[in-house]
Amino acid sequence: MPVFYENRGLVTPGDLLAEGDYISSSNTYRRGEKIYASRLGLVKYEEKEVQVVALNAFYLPSIGDLVIGKIVEVNINSWTVNINTSYLATLHTSEALNRSFRPQRDDLTRLFDVGDLIIAKVITYDRTRDPSLTVREPGLGKVVDGQIVKVTPTKIPRIIGRKGSMINMLKKETGCNITVGQNGLVLVHGGTSEDERIAIMAIHKIEQESHTSGLTDRVTEMIRKEKGMKNDAKSTEKIG
Amino acid sequence: MTQKVPRKLVDENGIRIDGRKLDELRPIKIEVGVLNNADGSAHIEQGKNKILAAVYGPREVHPRHLALPDRALLRCRYHMAPFSVEERKSPNPSRRETELSKVIREALEPAIFLEQFPRTSIDLFVEVLQADGGTRCAGITAASLALSDAGIPMRDLVVACASGKAEGHLILDLNDIEDKEGEADLPVAFMPNFNAVTLLQMDGMLTTEEFEQALNLAIEGCNQTHKIQKESLKTKYIAIKEETE
């Protein structure tokens, strides 16, 4: 069972990754006995499995994903939501209200209007039908405060980190509340706009350098440096 | 009236009009991810050719009725800018451009996993900014990079190169004069890891043996271009990696 690249080697579509008794995992495909890459990314060989961690991809819905979307249309008994994927999602009234929907009296725009951002969960999706969403769970619903950062959806696991190490570090160091949508939208909501700025800077750094090692430490260092600079500026002001 | 000076396309030493050897490619420069507003893009310079390729999608199909229930719709527009040639070209799509749009689409279709994205469309724009022969080939090379840059899963990169015949010599990667004055032109698009040809056209006259030789020459050119293509795709990420390490 030969393999043709080092672990974490950069591969392009069509590169032959392995031959023989391997399982073809994400961003790879099998043709006969051979496994090839289908996207640009870093190859990862595990015991029986070959996968490519893509450096650039778009979001495809998957049931149970937390996503951040934008209302694009208000219909008679549903909303159409753009969740940054190839398909438009629908949010049905029964998934937004706790009681039955009364078409004569209820005004849907009072709940969510066009342009509103919502945090939602994907409840159905397959090849034949567009995704549908729900907001009937704690933590879901309209976004009222904070800033949105857009990143490549494949970098989301890197922002979260192994067992949430990266995201916990970000929250602790910046003091911001961070909601990560699987579709590549991240909501940053913090005490001051300065904290938010630093958190957004850190997220962009993670996206840029996601394929390098020792990233968590470098990001921590950057945040501390940024904060230090801010404190220094304050203290010099006082002296002045 | 200007009189046309007779020129030799290939001199007695086997050197071509632009100083190349018979089986030499023009210098190629490729940059990936040049446009911010497209999902994926690439810019290629091959000799005097300058071509931009941009990809959008997979996204909702407009008009709706064109959507395919079982796979994505690949749409392609090959277009030459009015200033891309010596005499201003009308910006309206010509018969030639419509045909090239079709052959470029068909050259790329087998490389893309279209069946993974039913009811969507992938829109590809190949814009020729400056033309000097072999634009369909350079266009295909750039387009497959733009597709990969957009994160669209592909079986293989598609690479294209032309060969042909001028003054009795088989030559690789024809430029505009060689294309127009020469005897034959044979553009080939190729998937290197599959060893599969996805585009094969011929204009002019070749004997059966010449055709076979020319095809092998073109495939050799494709393989050379493929190496440059792969490197250009990796460049951006290698640069970031080196910076941090």
C-alpha cells in the first residue's frame, strides 16, 4: 500500500495520493485501486484513511449544522434565507413560532424582516431538496449586536481548534463572545469595539495561516501584543 | 500600399520566427486568485497572450428552468476584448467565440464533479485581453485553475496546448503568424493524470503519421504546461508557509 506524499504535503486536484487498501475520505476520490485528490489542500494519511484538508472550498449544508444567514425574502408562511451556499434555505413559521401560525393576524416581518441576520440550525437537506432551518432552540434567533466576519468554510475547524482549543483561547484572550457558523460566517460580539477589532484580526490571521503549524501560540502572541500596544497607548496618554 | 515582405516561419537552423526551437513553448506566467469579486480566478500570460478566467458558483441557476435535476450546469463564455487584436474587434460574440465557448466547456466538463451539486450552475468567464494565437488553449489552462481556486472539486486539472505544421516542420505552441500562415493547427486539451484527451481539433492538412507525431508533441507540451500550472496553484500557500516558519 504505497503512499505518494508526506503527511501534510500540499496537493493539487488529480494528484495520486495512495494505492491499494485505503478508504477515500473528504476531498479525495477513488478510481479502481488508486486514490486521487479532488481539491487543493494538505493531504492527511491516517491508518486506513486518506483525506485532503482543503485550502479553499465552499459550504454545503449538512443536517445539524449551526449557520448564520441573512433573510432575503419574506413569504406567506416562511422566510427565504441566504446561508452562503449554493442553495437558498427556507425557514418555516412553525420552526420560528412556539404556537400555531395565524395568517390573518401574524406579521412575519415583525419577527424577521429582509436583511436581518439569524443564527439557525439546518434540519433537512438532501440532493433533491433545498435546506430548511429552525430557530426553535436556545441560542438561535435574530442577531442583534456584534460584527460578522466571513471566512472560507473549510477554515472553520481551524478556528474552533482541536477540542475547541483555538476558540476558547480567542474568547478568553479577547473577552468576546464568538458564534461560529459552519457556513463560514462568524459573529463576534464583545464588550468594546477594540476587543472586537482584535478578535476579527485574529480570525483573519487564522484563516490566512490555517495550513501552518504552531498557529494557536502565534495567535495568542499577536493578541497579547495588540492589547499591550493599546494599554501602552493609554498609559502614555495619561503621562502626556 | 504596403507590400507584404515574405518571411520564413522556420529558418535553416530550425529556429522559428520568434526565436524559439521547433518544440519549445512560449514563456508562461500564471497567477491564481487575482480577482476579489469572483469565487475563483486566474490570469495567464503565454508569450503575448494575456487571458483572465473567472468562476462563479456553484450558485442558483437563473433562469430557473435551465437547472438540471441531477447535476450542475456548467456555463462558459469565451470572449475577446475589443482591444485584444490589432484591428478593433466588435464586442458582440462572434460565431467563432460561440464555438470556442462550447469547446472550452466540453473540455472542462469531464474534469468537474458536476453530479455533486444538482440544480446549481457554475459560470465560467474566459476573457482574452490580448491575443496572439492559441488563446483557447491558454484559456482552458487558466480556466481549470480558476475552477480549482473556487474550491470546486475536480478529477484532474485540465491543461491545453497546440501543435501544428509550418513550412514542413512540426512545431509546438503556435503563435498568431504560425497559425495563420502555417499549414496546420492542432489544439489539444489533456488531463495528465488520466492520460485522457478532452479536446481535439484540427485545422489544415496533416498526413496520418504527421498527425500522430503532432498529437504526441502537443501532449508533451501539455505535460510541460501542467508542471507550471500546478506550481502556480501552490505558490500562494507556500509563500504564507515560508513567511511564518
